[in-house]
Amino acid sequence: MFEVRVEKTIAAAHRLFDYDGPCESLHGHNYRIEVAYTGTELDRFGMLVDFTDVKKAFHAVLDTLDHTYLNDLPAFAGLSPSAENIAAHIYRELKQTPFARATLSSVSVWETPTQVARYSEG
């Protein structure tokens, strides 16, 4: 099994609804986000999927989140934009851009260098 990962950092603000703690107040993060694709077949160039193609799809989704107040986005209407919900949202958006030999495996969202939430369908 081959795996390809691409990572990008974005900045965004949010607050958690009905949370009993400091995260209920408006605050921001420099989110580090990683996407992973897996597969068993390589193309004639020896690649599972071209990094350029992954970055194009990935950046298109992340550009809608970067430097925003996440609570105002339709994707999080009535939903706290926790790291878990952000990961699930990015995953659902990326599933709309399939690749021939690579399957979206997971999306990981770090709020800090030591705290990560990962979403996958399995």
C-alpha cells in the first residue's frame, strides 16, 4: 500500500458553542492540516497521485477557510467548528475531487503542535 500526504497551515478564528471553558470565547489558531491518500497502483511515472494535483484540490478547500471566522461559514451553521468538525468538513469537500488510483484516507487537523484530530471513513 502506498500513501501520499500533503500538509498546509492556515489561520482562522472560532469559538465553541456552550463549552464551559476558555474556548467558548473568540480565539484563533494556526491550524496545521494534513491530507492522506492511499492506493496500491502507481502510474507510468511511478506515482500514486501527482502532488501537484493533490495540492490543487487541497488548497482550493483550505482557501475557503483561511483567515476566516469559521463560525460564520455555512459549513458550520449550527455546528461548533471543533478540530474534529473541521477535519470532517475538509474530508467531505475533498471527496468531491476523486483521483484515479488514490483514495482519500484521512484528514488531520492540529490546533497546536501537540493536539490533533483526524477524520476518516473507516
